[in-house]
Amino acid sequence: MTRNPFSQRRAAALAGLAAGPWFALALLALGDRVPGFDQAVHPPALLGASGMPDALGWNLLGFLAPGLLAAFALQGLHRVLRTRDAGLVARVGMTLLLLSAIAFAAQGLVPLELGRAVDAGPARLHIMAWTLWWLAASSGFVVLAAGSVRRPLSAIMALLAAIVMIMALHAPSLPLAGGQRERLALAAWFGWIAAASWRALRDWRAWRTWRAWRQP
């Protein structure tokens, strides 16, 4: 059976549009089930720590599912770059972003442990996955921006996402609590994926319409 390229791209774009809202809804729904959980203070990873109510549900719905949705979307965006004959630098940037999605999903497989230091036991793997997520994401945005200078809007979007992530996580003067900083960085990451997926879907639809009009 012949594959439909538009159907594949549409599915990838829809995954990119759904990843952020899926994460936000899981965070709100499962966070509300934990007494004393403060969205402004506590990190999302706390919901998946061993011993927490619905820890398995959070690790599956809060980390693994949106991470896989983001990975699927970014793989689709990587294919878009190839069809546009984008340069190597831009494709490397998108590959780094794909790695960030894999690292995000991996956090659900190596949860934190209540009562133990984050640098001891299996929790170290979770911190490694978190660190790989923001390193791959922020560097991927910068590299993608550098490789998209011929598409100014794409370059600006990627650079803004990188700045927001780096400032949110590493600017000590920013008057935000730890939980707010993480959520701001996550919003920048998920927001960029959604915006890029929407642009790719819109551009592909416009191209199909133009092609159909040109055909006799």
C-alpha cells in the first residue's frame, strides 16, 4: 500500500500540537490528587517519585506519553527540513531537539525516590535525563537558529526558545520559584514544538493546494 506523505506529516504535526496540552493536563490533574502539591514550588518530577500517589500514572502520562509525542513531531519536522534541502547545521539542531524529546520521555522510566538524595541510587539517572533534556533542547535551538538564517522567523523562534529556557533555568536574578522556572522552560520547549508543527502543517497544506491548482 502506498504511503501518504501528507497523512504522515499531519499525524506528526498533530502530535506536536498535542504534546504540550497533554503534559499540562496531566500535570494539573495528577498534581491536584496529591495533598500539599504546589504547582509554583514543586517540580513536576516529584509526582513520579517512588512512594507518591499515582506515581506510575504520572511517569506514563506526564513524561513518557508527551515525550513520545514530541519525539514523533520532531522526527516529522526533521523530514520537513530534508525536503526543503535545509543545511547540515539546521538538521543537526533538529537532531539535538529530537534527542531532548527522548531524554524527556526517559525521565518516566527512571523516577526519583522519596527520602533519598537526588545524586544517589536510581535517582541519578533521572537527573541525567533531565540534564540531557535541557542541554539538548537549548543547544538544539541555538544550532537550529544558526542554520536557519535564510528563514528569519524560524531562526527568531528557535533563538527565543533557547533564551527563555536558559534564563528560566539558570538566571539567579529571575524572581521565580523553582517550580515556576521549570514550568517556564517546559512551556518554551513545548510551545516551540507546537508552533513549528503548526507552521509545517500549514505550509504543507498550502503546497498541496498549489500543486492541485497547477495540475491540468
